[in-house]
Amino acid sequence: MSETRPMWRVAVLAGGDSDEREISLQSGSAVQQALSSRGHLALHLDPAVVDLAGVDWRQFDVAFLALHGQFGEDGQVQQILEDAGIPYTGSDATASQLAFSKSAAKERFLQFGVPTPEYSLLHYTDDVTRIEKVTGEIGYPLVIKPDCQGSSLGISIVRSAAEVPAALKLCFQFDSFAVVERAIMGTEWTVGMLDELLLPPILIETDREFFDWQAKYEDDNTRYLFESNFPQHVVETIANVARNACRALGTRGMARVDLRVDEAMQPWVLEVNTIPGYTSHSLVPKAAARMGIEFAELCERSIESCLPSNLPRPHILPRTNVRQPLDER
């Protein structure tokens, strides 16, 4: 007798009203298609349209979070789902809140010995004297970015004092606090994780000044390299630093660590994303595919990570029998 394959009833949360809404909708659509292709009942819920507190969660087995930005990655949605008693993918409310604030995450990194660039915080009400003091202590070049924001929105690389006012003006469009951070003028890397499973590190190359919004989502010339001239021990160090960053924050399920590596081959953690993207340009699906984990299976594994032990797991079908809904795997 053939094995009965359990079907999950999945609420795919995507959209919302953050600055990353459109990317979230793309992620949610990809997840919904992938889960449907595996026989699961996947229903899209948009928090910008549906009041999550009023949802009858008994009709679902699990919630899949494909929300990016505020009210998605900052712990608020996670707390609502915890209060409702519905399992959900990704990190819990505490870890999500920690990771979403770059300054809070940095303090955690420093406590756990995770290398991260030195920084200070500025508030939009700070005067010129305070701004000059902070930027002078950090030194140039430096990075100015919103404390709570994703997808590289509001970020500037600043090479002189003359560039600071414009960088702060851009930053404060997205948050009232700015992280002023020493710029690591090296190579850009990212490492995906699924619980304790390390995915292959990716070296990112872009023709733009840095890996900004356009490089992430619009520029097809951005290059994602699994093979590089970097020594294997350096790549292993990058992966281990990424793992330690996730452990420091207490992440669960899928996560992505963004790093830069300086000329001395020292990795520096910039941030941890607790809900990485699921679009055709997204990095965690690329890394998983490198290990032979197709996108639909990756989504299922993310769900499995958060399910209580008494809820049936689906039988993972052979990869040759799986239809892939997205182009880039």
C-alpha cells in the first residue's frame, strides 16, 4: 500500500503595508505556488487587507511568513500568531525584534563575540555638534542606514563630512534612528541557514556602489558566485561567523546573514534577516538549490521546522517528480 501524503492547510502571509510590500507579494506568490504544487492547500492572507487578530486560525495548520519589513520581520506578527496558538515559520517574536533593529542585533553580536563593524546611533533630533562627534569617532568612509529597515532602503556609503547631511536626510525618511557604522570596503557575502543547516556561502558582485535595492531586485547583471578565488578556510570562517550570528540572536527556521569581508580576510556581520526573500532574485533559494534542495522542498522544510511533533509531516517526494513553479532554482 502506498504511503498517504499529509496535506497542510497553510496561511501564506504576504503583502502588508511596509516599504517592501511589492517584494513581499512576489515572495508570497512564489511560496503559494510551490506549496500548491506539492499538494498543500495554500491561502494568501494580506495583513494590509485582513485583520490577523480576527482570523479563525483553526482552519489552518500553519502560517508561512513571507512578510518583509515592519509588521513582518519586527516581531509584531509573530506575537499575534503566538497569542493565537498557530505555528508559524521563522524566528519567534523575541529573535525577530532583536534582528530587525540593527543596533540591538549589534549589541547582541558584541556580547557573543560575533565580529560586527563599530557603530553609533543618531536620532533625527540630534544637532550638528552631536552628528560631527559621532561621524568623527567612526571615521570615513562610513555607512549611514536606518536602524529598522530592510532591502538596503535608506542606506548610503559616506566618504566625507560633506556627504553626511544628504545621507541622513535619506535615512530619516525610513526611520527616526540612524546607524552610523564603519564601512568595510571589501567583498559582499551572504549565508543562508535553515535551523542548524548551513547553506553554501554566496559571494555577491555588483557594478553598483553596493548591493542596494536595484542590485537586489532589478539588476540582472548582479552576480552570485559559489565558486571564487577565496581560500576554502576563509569561506568556512565566513559560514561559521554567520552561524554564530544566528545563534547570538536565537533565530529559528530560515534566516540569512549578510556580511562583508575585508582585505585581511576578516568577515564582519552586517545584519541577520529573519524572513529572507523568496523571489527569483532571492539568495536563500539559490543557495538551497546549490545543495540540491528545490524550492518547494525548501518551503516544506521551513514549515517542518516550526510544526509541533504531533502534526504529520509530508512524505518528501523524489525531486524528479516535483514541478518547480519558479524559473530560478
